[in-house]
Amino acid sequence: MNKLKGSLAAKIVAIVLLAASCLALTGAVAGIAWLDSWGAYRGKNTQEIRTRLIDEKLMNSSFQILAELSGLRSVRDVGAECFVRFELLDEDSRVLAGNLNEDETVLHSQILVVSAVDGGLYFNGEDKPLTSAGILNRVSSSEAGQGVESDPEEPQPTSPPIRADEAGAEDSEALPPSITPRPKLASDTELTIPEGTKVCYMRLYWTSENESENISSELWFYEQLFPWRYELIAAAVVSFVLAVLLFVFLMGAAGHHDASGEVKASFVEKIPADLLLLVCLAGIGGCFAAINEIFSGNYLVTSLTVTAFCLLGAGLFLLLWLMSAAVRLKLGTFLKSCLVWRVLAWCWKWIKAGFGLLKGVPLVAKWIPLFLVLLLADLILTMNVRNHEALMAFVKLIEWAVLGAAILYLVLCFQRLRDGAKAIAAGEEHVVIDEKYMLGDIREHAEDLMHIRNGLSRAVDERMKSERLRTELITNVSHDIKTPLTSIVNYVDLLAREETENEKTKEYVEVLQRQSARLKKLTDDLVEASKASTGNLPVSMERLELGVLLDQTAGEYGEKLTEKNLELRVTKPDEPVYVQADPRHLWRILDNLLNNVLKYAQPGTRVYLDLTREGGGAALSFRNISAQPLNIRPEELTERFVRGDSARSTEGSGLGLAIASSLAKLQGIDMALAVDGDLFKVILRFDAAE
Amino acid sequence: MQNILICDDEKDIVSALTIYLQAEGYGTVPAYNGREALQLLREREIHLVLLDVMMPEMDGIAALARIRQESNVPVILLTAKSEDTDKVLGLNIGADDYVTKPFNPVELIARVRSQLRRYLQLGGGAAQESTMKLGAIELDDKRKIVTRDGEPVSLTPREYDILKFLLQHPGEVFSPGELYRRVWGEEPFGAESTVAVHIRHLREKLEITPAQPRYIKAVWGQGYKLEN
């Protein structure tokens, strides 16, 4: 197929065939249309058509017929190469006068009734005898006026109306077989009628020179064509299909120059498409102009071939352009190869470059000149139209409409920008500022805002991810630590059970026991701290009574505190204080705080635990005296692994306060730390329980 | 002699546990993964299984599921995971108890003893009318004796009263004030924290690990309840 497409010969053959099939199609369609206009497809036979054809011909050419009559001479080409003759007949059908030639064949005849009085011929009771010119006038007026078929209900014996008989064949039969000799009549002579003749008829004839010659070329054509009327349809269909197939083939083959199947541009494609179109249209126009010339010049038959060639030329021009367009479409260069497109693209480039120049210019420098120009334009306009009030009003109206639209546009853009910025400020993740219809600086601003949002959400995402990863890492590592730690704890314990006299061994084992226990606590705390700080813990809020919690706490820690020589003072309101919190997490906070008290409080001091109502909520405060000076800012105390300086060597992981504050945050409890000299204070503030 | 199957991929832990359990007079059978444990469980007479959760080849949870298809031998899970969901999963699949690593040997032995006693004495002593029972805890009101896993526990009269009251209302939460009113029969007038102290003492006597009580639970901010 590619080989066929690439072959030049195949293309030429296809073009020739296409031309032929187009001609055939045109001919066939014209023939069908023509035949149909004569009713060939509605079952009319040739005889009927013949009759009708003649009638029409004659009716259409009545003026020419009458012109013939007026001169009483024969003229060729009265529509269908026929002659007009007339005869005057008396009552007994005797020919009185006429110019019918013997060697002519009568195609059609018509009888007119005239009256003959006193040897003169009168028409319709007029007193002036008829001349041949008079007959002409009569026939003409009767045709133009009453019509050929007059009303038969009003017969006028002296001047009967003109009767026209359309059935030419019948009249022909009614004619005497041969009428000879016929006196010739001179033009505009008075017709003389024999004495005593009352009525005479005038018979008009349309004759042709001999029988073998046809009345009209059309009829001849029709008779030739009629038997082929169905074949003609078939031919039209076949030529149409063929033309379409060939056209499709040519379009497909356009641009293929060899068997490789590649589409290549030829020299034709170097010409801009629209230029080529112009050339082709010029060619087509020339062809049609030639055809027009030919037809107006009346060289009908001789020029048919020339016409065909002209049409073919036009078709070839069209085909050339279409094939070239097909190649360009295949290559995707159609638009680019248009001269108009190139010019437009060039203009657009420069316009864009102009805007590009404006890009760096500050907003004020850009807009102030614009406003100045507007002002100037307004001034000039006002000066020029100030004397025409209506015009002035109109100009102002237009001006304000344009200005108003511009302002509205700016306001709408600003609204969008502001909404977007607000949403971004509120931390919404999926803000989208619609940049549609935004131009220039406004669009740039919108894009910048979107970049800010993207940067923000990326940063937040990364932060979340790293937090989660860290929690996972800590959890996994502590799980891994736990297994060897189990062995250590167990074997240290086994060591401790071994009987030994060596005091030092006992001491060392004790250290091992203490430190392994601390390590154990540290790993547990580490997991919890990382989970609490990243909020990776389930929280189930419940309504609970802080007074009860304080009692429970006092019960748990009272004795331990006493052991450390610390006195616990609990104060709380008489009525119950309800808050919303996760009981286990809240307990963990109190647990950690009291453990800290146990570890770091100065022995022999008092520890205060106060519950007070605060607003609608409640406040729980811990106060104790630190054994070591607190040379540290309270905020730092809640950071992980931070402890009072000298507390480093003592037990504890340093995570207690960090865990407590993270857990407080999770539950929405405000935890505040305060250091006042050696007084260490923690206040937990709860919102009111609904 | 009661045989205990110790299954952990960490050989040091297995041998440490072997030393502890043999010192208590139990026979031990070591296994180093779930598959081996299942095999040994079929071949030998085993009274209790200590099963590590994280092991190669077949992990503890899978092994436990297989064990439960064949036998109802007590299983104590040893786990480094201390998350609640893991514990719940283990208990749901059929573990009788769990110990989180790093565990205290004394605690572990106490749990082993508790499980063994229950397993071997199952249905032994029919509960009398005057005895109240919850899990391993039994209170004989006639003889005024409280036992945990059959071992007598000595309680003060007040502790005994509190335990008895809670045993009569298992699962119910009582605030310290309410408990005081019901047990002492007086208005507390600020003596609520005494209740908390008594409860803590009770826990220390009845629970294997008082810090993670199985029976006497604190509902923080609301009160206490006795629950299995």
C-alpha cells in the first residue's frame, strides 16, 4: 500500500480517473435532473413528452410566432427550428389564401375564427377589414388578454370568439391531405374574401422543413436518453463512489514520495498555505471566467469541450490545494505554513515582548503613566465634544462603563487574592486561588501566594513525617533494647543471689541492679515521651472529679512522702469539681509530678496540693521547695532530658516533666511551671466540664 | 514435677529463666522458636508455657493460636511490646497472662505459680456458700480467711471489710467518700485519703504487681472497683 501511495504514476492515473469520474458524475446528475424535470421517472412515455415539449415550446415562443405572422415570413429558430404559416379557410374548408409550403411538415395547428363580410375580412365585428398585421394584433391581444380558450357560453354568431385548439395532432388530421396551390400573400395587404362567404377560418401552422428533422434538440436528446434513465442513476452512483474513493486515496497518498510510508514536504509545501489557496482560487476563478465568456459568446456546441477543459482545470487547482493541505495537516504544519498565521505569531511575539519589558517595571511607574494617558484622553474628548451635549453624555457613559468594568475586575481579583491569603494564614492545606481571568501583576501575585502555600504545606508535611519517623525509631529501638536488658536484669539478679563473702562484689552488683532498673525505666519513659509529644496516643476524655483524684493521689503518695520526711498538705473546695480529662493520662501527669517531688524536694519541707475553682474551670497547683537551687528557666524544664543541674547523677530519666506537659497538651490542659527562688510550682488549669 | 516450656529466641533469657524455675523446683524444657515449642508440646508433658512474642520462623502469637487448637495449657506471654493493643490481642487469642520485658524474675515466678496452681487445682475445691471468689482471690467469710491462688493473705480487719464490700459489688465504682460511708459506717469529713491508703495496702498484698493491678483498680478521678 505504501508502494502504491508513493508511486507518482498511480497518482497521475488516480487524478485522471478522478477527473473522468467527476465529469461522468456531473453529466449523469445533470441528465437525471433534466430527465426528471420532464417526468421521465414518473412514468411518462416519449409521446407524451413530445407533445408537451412542443406545446411548451410554442407557448413560450408565441411572441416570436406572432412576429413571424406580422411579416408573414418564415424565420428560423423560433425556439425549435420551425416555421409559422397560416391559411384562410371558408366554411367548407376551402383554402382562400395562405403561405403553407408543400414540402414542410405540419407540427401543430390552431384555428381562429374570423368573419368575412362583403369580400373583406373582419375580426370580432370591427368595421375595418383585416390586414395581415391586423391578424397579428388580434392573436396577440387574445393571447395576452382573455386567453386562447375563451368562454364558450357566450357565442357571438357574427363575431365568434377566437377558438384555440391545443390538440395539434387532431388538427393535423383534420387538414386536407394536400392543399395546392396556395396564393402567397404580401405583407400588410388587405385580404380579400370571395363574395358570399360568411364565415371563414384562419388556421395557423407551425411547420418544419421535413419530417426527418426533429422539432427540437431537446426532444431528440430526451428520446436518446430516455431508455438509459436507470442506467444513468447507476452511473451517477458508481462515478460518485469512484470519485470519493479516488479522492480519499489521493488525500492519503499526498506527501508520500516513496515506499517508505514517510510523509515528506515537497516544494509545493514551501509556499504558504493561504498564498497557495489564493493562487488556486485565482486559477479556479480564471477557469470560470473563461466558461462564462464562452457561454455569453453563444458558441454553445463548439465550446462544450473547452468548457469541460476549463472545469477540469478548476478541479485540478482545487485538488492541488487540497492535497497540499493534506500533506501539511499530516506534518502538522498547516497553521504554521499560513502566511497570516506567521504574521499574527510575529505580532504576538512582539506584543509579548512589550509586556515582558513592562514586567520589571514597578507598579507605580506602570500605572501612573496609564492614568495620565487616560486623563489626557478624557480631556481631549471633553474639549472636542463639549458643544454636543448628547454626544458628550454618550461618551461619558461609555467611559464610565469601561472604567467601572476595570474597577470591578480589580476588586474581584483582589477579593479572590484576599480570601486565598486568609485561608493560607488560617493554615488551610488545600487552598486554591483561581488564577483564571487574572492578568499580569495580579496573576503573579496569586502565583506567589500559591507558592507560599505549597512551601508551607510541604514544610508541615515534612515536619509531621519526621516526627512520626522519630517516634517509630524510638519505639523500635527501645523494643530492641528491652531484650538484652531483660537478660542483664535477670543475670544481675542471679548474681545477687549467689552467695559471696566479697563485700565489693556485693556492692558492685547493687550498683548494677540499680542502674539496670534505671535503664529499664528510661526506655519506657522514652517511648512514652515521644508518643506523647507527637500526639501518637489515644485520648478518651471523661468527666471526672478532681477532689476524688486528689484523695486517691494522697492515698498513693502519702506514705512515700512521709518516708522522705515531706508533709503533704491538700486543700480543696467542699463541693465536687468536675472536669473533662483522660483519667489515665491525667493520673500519669500527677504521678510524674509527685515522683519529681519525691526525688527533688528538700526533706523536712511541706508539699502543697491545692485545688481551686477558677472561672468556670479549675486549677490544680503543686508547690514544693527544691532541694537544689533551680538555676534554670521554667520553660526549659519541660524539655526532654532536662533536669536541675546537680540532679544528673540521681535516679530518673529527665523525661517526667516533658511527658507531663505533652500529656497535658493532648488533653487540652494548660500546664504552667514557675520557679521562685527554691519554690517550684506547677499549675494545671482545666476548662469547665460541660 | 511440673514441667515448664520456656520459648524465647534469646538463649540467655531461656537459660536465666531455667535457673530461676529450677531453683523453684520446676522442670524446664527449652525451645527457641514457635515451631520447636509446638513440637515439644506434643512430645513432652508440659504444664505451663512461657512464650516470647517476637521470634523468628513462627512468632508467639501464631504459636499461641496453634497451641490453643490442641491444648488449654496455661500460657504466659513474654513481650517487649507494652502497648495495650498487643496485650489485648495476646489475651484474646488465648494467653492466660503476660509479662512485659524487661521483667522482674520474682514477679514472673509469682505469675507462674499462680497459673500453675489454678491449672492443676482446677475444680479442686468447690466453692462454699460463705466464700466469695474473683479470679485468684478467695474470701471465706466464715473463717475470715483470704487467699490468693490458695495462699493465705493476712489482712487487717479494715482491709478485710473493704475487700469484702468490693467482692460483694464486683465491677462497681465507689468513690473514696462512698466507700468510707459504706465500710466505716460514718461520714468521712475529709478522711477520704485514708480509704486510698487502705486500697493501696490491699493492692500490695493481693496483687503480684501492685503498680499494674489486675483486680483492685483505681478509676482516677472517680473511685475504685474490683474487677477481673
